[in-house]
Amino acid sequence: MTAVLKNGGSDNVDTVVTCNKLYIFTAVNIRKEYPRNMNGHLLFNMICVDYWKRYTDKYIHFLTHCHADHTVGLTSTWRFPIYTSLFNAWMLKTKFKINPHRLKPLIIGRSYIIKLPRNGEMSVTLIDANHCPGSVMFLFQGFFGTMLYTGDFRYDPVMLENQALTQVLRNKLLDDLFVDNTYAAEKCKIPSRSKATQEIFEIIRKHPDHVVLLGLRNLGKEELLRAIALEFNEQIYVSEERLQVLQQLMYEDVFTTDCKSCRIHVVDIRSVTVSYMKQRQEEHPHIAILPTALYKYGPDVANHPYKNSAEHGIFVVPYSDHSPYEELFTFISQLKPAKIHPIIEAKQISNNDNRSLSYWQERKQQDLPWSLRHLCIHQCN
């Protein structure tokens, strides 16, 4: 049985099957607007992805994930239906206080037929984006052709095993790819998250008598926290808000809000400064670990605030939830899209960013039947 959802209709679905391409590809009309600090798009004059403006009442709204740069303008007074993953729907209800009646949670891996606001219908399939809890890609198929919108993602080969996407690849039907180009520069040689995790383990092992501060943002890297807790068989101190997220993910009971009962603490990454560390070290030996690639591959790397910070007990490890150049090249080489669109546009990037343009070389795949265009790089961890 195929799930059919009207715009704002029922989401009570038991069984869903993937759908073929609905219409023959026609000319694509893509309207794009980029408010400051917002990574959202208006597509085909009917679809909004991570785009939250009041005048878009005639559009269908989709959310890839709940990071701040993808939820600009989304408040508790939002009154249009939002299609997103189950976890994101929970976040929108509990953290953003969105009216539950506005939420249309969809199951990752399944395909749905959604009625368009004017005429016709389209298919949307959710694919795990491997970025942060709840993050998804959207595979759209309709009169506009076939389009994959990645949102922020970290490539994993399992992504290509989705039944609907496999069918698209087999028939070479991907017309448009909107891709996360955060670390698209060829110089961005970011290690796997597994390797970065091992590096973090080693740092903690070398400091058995230190309090360990893990500098994070509000959402993301929960799998890393779980791995650290299980590796060292220790509880980790987290805030009440983060504990809610971890409990929703149904992780083991390895987190606590009692800061005095454990030596590994999660803190806001913005609070970790040299002066802060000096103050903490007056009480007890401390180290801080910042799992982010931003300060190694972000703009103005030579002058980032954590340069030479290891002497103050601050260790920056390039653990990233975005795909670096090589992974992006592998991903795009498999998809072979007719057109590639960077999610983050050049005008969002400082002119002083010496990594702002990455020219995708065709030297590795000379016979590919599609052209690579340069992708821009955004300041993000």
C-alpha cells in the first residue's frame, strides 16, 4: 500500500512502498532565496526545505534537521504543516513548542505520495543523513523530475541502498542534486569519525587524573558521547536539555545531571577559552576536547582562537558530521546527477575565506556523463 498524504493531511500510515518516477522530466523552475545565516531553499515554486518565511503559505514545508542555521524563523507561532522525521518532530514539539497538529512525521527509509497544493502529487522519500539525530535527506519525484536534497550530511555507502534511490541510480534518473558543500575544498582531508573518536580516546587515556571537558553545541555528536562513556565505563555529565535528547534516543544509562559524580563533562563549546581553562585548572587539573573540523578547515585557520591551545589543555580533534571532499566525490560519482547545486551559496561566505571555491576535478572520473561544478564552503562544524 502506498501512503498518500495531503498537504496537512493524515499521517497514520502502516505500510509504504517506494514509488516510480511520477512524470517525465520537464524544465526545472527553481527559485532560491537566501536570508542571512539561513541554509534553506524554495524549490519548484511549491517546496520549502529548511525555509521558514510567513509568505510561504502556498508551499509544502520540509525540515532536514534541527540545527540553528536550518531553523531560522521557525518559532512556536508557526502555522503551516511541517514534514520531517519522527525525531525532528519530537524536537519541534518539545524544544521549539510547535503546535503538534502542524507536524507531519515521516518514517526514514519509506516513500510517501503527497498531494501538491495546486494540482497533482509528488513522491518524497526520507534517507538518513548521518549528520545529527533526526537528520534526513529528501528524495523528491514529481512533474519537475527527480531531485535529491541532502541537507547537512556525512556520507555512508548505506545511503545508496535505499530502495527508491537505488531505482533512481539504476535508471540514471537524478536530475538535480542539492548537496552539503561545507567541506567541499579538495584540501579538506578530514578523517573518518571512527578515527577521530580513537584520537579522542587516546587523549582521555593520557590524562587519567584530569577532569575532561567536551565542548559541544546544543545538538549533535550524541553517538560520540555514547562511545566515550562505554569505552571508559564512566558516566558523563550533561545538561537537563541534552539528557532529554539522549533519553529520547534510548541510549544506555551512562549520562547524568550530577556534575560532582563524574569527571567527564559536556560544556558549551563557546565557553572553552584559555582564560576559562586557567580558572578551572586552579581548582583541579582539567583538559578540554573540542570535536570539530572547523578550526582546522574553517576560514582564517591561521588565526583561529584555539591555535597552539594544547599547552593550555585544549585539544581540537577534527571530528566532523559533514562529508569532506573525497567522500563528496565518491557520493556524487555514484549519483551522476545532471545538475549539482551547492546548498550554501558563495554570497554567504566571507571573501577572506581562502577555501571559498573548490573546483571539482574530473581527473578521477573522466568518463562520467555529467559535469562537476565548483562548490562553496561554509563556516560550520
